[in-house]
Amino acid sequence: MSRLLSSRSFLRQLDLGTLDLFIMVCEAGSIARAAERGQMAPSAVSKRIAELETLAQAPLLARHARGARPTPAGEQLLQHAHAILLAVEHLHADLGEFARGVRGHVRVCASASVVEQFLPAEMAGFMQRHPDIRIDLRQAASRAVAQAVREGAADIGICGASDEVLGLESRPYRCERLVLVVPRGHALARLKQVPYERALAYPQIGLRDSSTVQQSLAQEARATRRVLARRMEVDSLSALCRMVESGLGLGVMPEGAFRALGEATQLRSVALTDAWADRELNLYALRFADLPVAAQRFADHVTPQRT
């Protein structure tokens, strides 16, 4: 029985160019067609594949009269080869940015309310101070924000506190206040403030995947023995405003986002008297001390009160 190589030895013998050739053979369905595509001799391609099979200690291609197809081991290798070469493409792009003067990369995942209210101005200020750092911003629900941080898809997450973020390190970010959004001619529009219970008499427009806000609304409905009549769910706060303006229902959204999106429309915001309407937003990371330097600078920029 062949002795298995250590991970480090396997890595040192693995050739990325051969992985690329293996993918080409699987896509072309034969060594000859892959050789033609790669402008190589079929014998050279066959030799490289044989070397890869020796390294894998398993047959990777099943040869037949019409060409070749991957074996079960080959299918497994093909899946990993695609991921490896995609990572190499990303590495090449990132190194290219350094060659062009970019000296850092921050991946931020934030909830819709954070993106609509706070991040545009903060990102502009950060990039003025650090023009050599690139920011990738993704908008997602709180559950997806926490997942992105846990899985390493984001360096920093920004959203409200919830069960989803348990176990992550946090820093205080901002406070927001939720308001009820109604058409100007609505019966509740003349009020300065209202408990959410009164809004439950009307159809509701929900924000899809906004887990923390929707949980608060559902809990309020259960506590007051009312039905949360959600007429529809939309994907953005701007869409929520449009639906409310069209008379399809009432919505709940952050006051700052309403000021940015809704004041030019035929809408009115009414303050909610419920305790859950005041929400804390936080920065989240696996460990702030372990963040790349660019991400640490961004975290310090948006939470300057921290010492």
C-alpha cells in the first residue's frame, strides 16, 4: 500500500498548470481535444495527467473509445481544482491591485438599515483618508451578516443585536429608532406617536429577511393577541416606501432611512412608543485583534469613540 503524503509534501508536488489541464480534459471530454485547445501535444497532456494520478494515488480519468471522463476520484479532484484555480484568480487580482497602488482590502457585510443610513458617508470619509484601501460592501439580513463573519466571507459585520451574532466579538456602532411609515392621508398619519399595536389593525408591508425587526413585530402581535397581517414582503427599504405610498399597507423602518428615502414622497413617519423601537447596532468580527490592518483601520474609523 502506498504511503500517504503529508499535506505539505502534497502541496509542494501539486502543479497548478496540471490542474488546469485536468479541467480542460474533463471539459473537452478527451485528452486529444484538450491538447488541441491548450496547443500541446496529446502525449505531453497524457504525461501530466499520469503524474497527477501518481500524486493522487488513484485513477482520475476513465479512458474509453470516444475519449475520457473523470472517475469518482476525478470528480472530487475536479470540484477542488475549480475552487483552487478560482482562488488563484482572486490572488492574481489582489496582487494586481497592490501593483496599481491599492494597499488593502476590507470586506464589510451590513444590514439594509446600516447601508441606507450611515455607511455611505462613513465610507466616503474613510476612503478620503485611505485611498489605497478598497472596500467590498455586501448588504444582507442580520442572520446572513453573522454567517458571513463566521464563515470568513466578511471581515466585519454591522447589524442589530440578535441570537445570530452570539459568540462574535462586538463593538458599539450606532443607535437607531424604528418608526411606522404610513400614507399622508392615513388615519394614523395625524398622530405624533403610536404603539405598534394600533398599526396591527391594518395590512403590513414587511422587509424580506429582516429577521430582527420582523421578530419584534411578530412578538408584539403575539403579546397583544393580534394577527400580523403581512400583505407582502419586499427586498429593500425603498421598495417598502413605494408600496406604502401606493396604499398597499403600513411599514416599519429606521427613522434615518425614512428621512433619506421617504420625505420626498407622500408618506409620513409616526414615532413608535414601543421599547423595542430603539435599537442598538454593533460591529461584529471573529476577533478584532486578528483583523487585517486595513479592516482594523476601518473598524476604528467607524467607532472612533472606542479607546
